[in-house]
Amino acid sequence: MITRADAEALDAADPLAGFRERFVIEDADRIYLDGNSLGRLPVATRDRLAALVAEWGTRLVSAWEDWIDLPAQVGDRLAEGVLGAGPGEVLVCDSTTVNLYKLVRAIMADRPGALVTDSGNFPTDRYVLEGLAESSASRATRTGHRELRQFDADPVLGPSPDDVAEAVAPGDVALVVLSHVAYRSGAVADLAAIEAAAGDHGVPVVWDLSHSVGSVPTELHAAGARYAVGCTYKHLNGGPGAPAFLYVREDAQTGLRSPIQGWFGQAEQFDMERPYDPVPGIGRFLAGTPSILGLAAVQEGVGLTAGAGMAAVAAKSASLTGLVVAYLDERLGPLGFSLGSPRDPARRGAHVALRHPQAWPICRALIERAAVVPDFRGPDIVRLGVAPLYTTHAELFDALERLRDLVERGEHERIDATRSRVT
Ligand SMILES: Cc1ncc(COP(=O)(O)O)c(C=O)c1O
């Protein structure tokens, strides 16, 4: 049986232990297991934002000289320190949804054929593709309508290279969009093998890295990935609504045009009389004025993860999720829980899906009665997110003990289980 002493021993040997104090943790008794939805606030970000707001007050518009290149500067740091990409290949801007739209639409412009994703992909990805498939049709005649094909992947293991090979085999596919880490099960897709499977048919893959960036290695160059998007407010701790990122490998940038022709992507932006003429590199995917407060927060968050190093981050993440799986196997099965995530640690991101028929009331009871914050993904998943930079094995063990105790006592049967707007 795993004990709290085992968990403490893992913490004592943790090379990332020192990172926890670099986050704002006001109530240490409240165990936060939702960093995969919204990461904690880094202390440096709180200070940086205060300084930046002061700078806004004093320097006003003259500060733009220093701010204007932040989308590319923060992108370069993210590329090099976290994503395994090169300079000039990543921009931090807009939301993941908007970046996915821009990128898919740009790629589609030169590639006829169907759009492909898996039916378990995150809703915004599926909605963007549905919209793009529809909007490429002429409303009057319905000509040019693109087919959106959604294949069913294993709900626990996520999309496999074989799934993708089968999906692109007909030879009429424009592109494939997949999440690297599945938002429900936490399964890590085999990025390199899927790139190879799609690449055999010349089909590009656009990756959504929202759940993998800052939790598992992406190594985009090594994996042969050409296109990706992702968010910064989960494991990169960039803050609520922080700007997202967009990656296009250097050799794939030529000829791609952003469907949103904004002045921030324009060459000689302040020569305002000229017609649209986008900058040569990835900068053309900027549209309008970027959020400088948001970018500063992302810069701090990326700096923390890059400083920790992705190899150490991934090892800690696997160790934490391993603790959850071991505890589940030992003690939670008789209470009706089962594993909704891959068993192989190499195939798991930084969250574990615990399946239970009463997942929603259990989630509410954990938050309201046990000071543990997970989240719920319907119909039956309690998602426990571990954050390699600040979750400790000991607090995770405590959270699991509180969960077991609460369900044993039937506490979840005594709470108001009305569904809230945010789950
Ligand atoms: C895989 C994935 N893609 C996209 C998003 C959200 O996109 P946006 O930042 O545009 O809201 C999320 C949010 O949880 C996500 O998990």
C-alpha cells in the first residue's frame, strides 16, 4: 500500500521541488488539481503585471516601441525552451480557436479535399472545422462545400497512427487536425508516427498542443511537425484568457496567407497608404493589436517552464499521475472508480481521468466539502490535473485520501448537484 511517507519521499527527491514557492499559494490546505484548465499565478507574473500597468500609466504610447515585438519574442522563447522549434516559427497571439481558424484556412486554400479530425477532439477544434467546411461552400449553389470527416478513436488511448493512416488512405484529404494530448483521457498521441502516417499520403497535420505544452515534450522539429496551435493558460500558467500560440515550421511558411489580413501582419505597418502586403515570415499571422498585459504574463510563465526544462517537467508529470493510478488500483476500485486514462505512463499527459457513474456530485463534493479542486468532464469523468511545477506528491496523496473518505461516507449523495455554468 502506498503511504503518505512514500509520497513525501518522492517530494524529497524531486528536482523541481523549488518551483512551488514561485507560485502564489494562499491557502495551502486547498488542493488545486485543475492546473490543466487554469494554471496558478506565478509570483513573478503578479509583480511583472503591476510594473507593466505602472508603465502604461507613465510611458503611455511611447512604450509601444518596446512592446510591439513581444508576440515574436515570446514565441521564440516558447519555441526554443518548450516546443522544440526554432526562432521565427512561433507567434503568441489571439486565442487557440482563432489561431486554428487562421492556420487551417490558410492551408486549405491550396489543398482541395476533406477536413479530418477525431470525434473525441476538443469541441472548439471540431466547431472551427465544421464552420470552415460549411463556409467554403457558396451559399447559393452549395458548390465547394468541404466534407468534414470525424473518425472514432479509442476513447482512452486517443487517435493512433493506424487511425490516421486509414483516414487519409482514400487520397482525398486536405488536412488532419488532432490534439496532442486528449482533453478527456489525457492520452498522448504519437506525434512523430502520426506525422509519418499522414506524410506518406502528403497530408499535413495541424496539432492542438493545448494540453501538452508545458506538460509533455512536443519536440516539434524532431517529430517532423509542420503546424500547431495551443493555449498558454494551462500548464504554461499564462493566466485567464492569455494569448495562445501558433507554430508554422520555417519551410512551410512560404505561400501561406492568413485569412485575417490585419495591419499587424503588414510589411511596413506604419506606411499606412500601401495596399496589403504581408511580412515574409510567420508575422503575417498577426492580425490586430496584441494584448501586451497578456503577453507579459505568458513570457513569465514560459520562462518558468523553460527554466525547469521539459525533460524534468515530463518526468515529474509521469511520477504524479503514476501515484494517482497506483492509488486507484489499490483503493478506489471497490468504490466504483475505474481508470479512464492510459496505463502506460509514457502515453499519459498531466491529468488522470477517474471514471465513476456519480462523477458530477463527487466533483462538487470534493470542491465544497473537501477543499480539493478537480474538474468534471461528462458524462462520468473526475479529471485530476497535476501541475509538474507546483503539485506535490504529498498533497496529491492527501487529495486522494479525501476523495476516498468522502465517497466511503457517501458525502457526495448529500450535496446539491445542480449543474453549474462552468464545470
Ligand atoms: C485542446 C483544447 N483546445 C482548445 C481549447 C480552448 O481554446 P481557446 O483558448 O480558444 O478557448 C482548449 C481549452 O480547454 C483545449 O483543451
